[in-house]
Amino acid sequence: MDIIQLDREEAMKMLQETDDHSLIVKIKKMLAKKKKDWWDDLTEEQKKELELGFKEFERGEVVSYESILQRHGLR
């Protein structure tokens, strides 16, 4: 039996033996949370803009951070 299985069984035993309702609720919420990808929260327009930027980067169409600072008189 691997360490994950051992930990899982130990945690289930502890959960079964507890009478702490708030702990049970917290564990349920934690396990129910779906990890979201920030990409899914973007609008289609934002996704298109980023994809365009990725393609420009791949083609070597980039501007250095330093040149932007110079252009705007910040260096």
C-alpha cells in the first residue's frame, strides 16, 4: 500500500470518528472546491488578444521592457 492510500485511510478514519460538525463542513467545502483556470474567467475578446500576443511573440515581434521605459521617458 502506498503512502497516499495510507494517508487517505487514516484521514477517513479520523473523519468517521469526529463529532466536530464545523470540521466536517470545512473539509466538505475544501474538497468540493474546483480549481479554476484563470483562462476560463477571460472574455472571448481577452482570449483573442492574448492569442494574438502569443503569435506575435513566436514571430519575434517583441519590444523590450527597457525600450518602453525609454519611449515614455522613464529611463
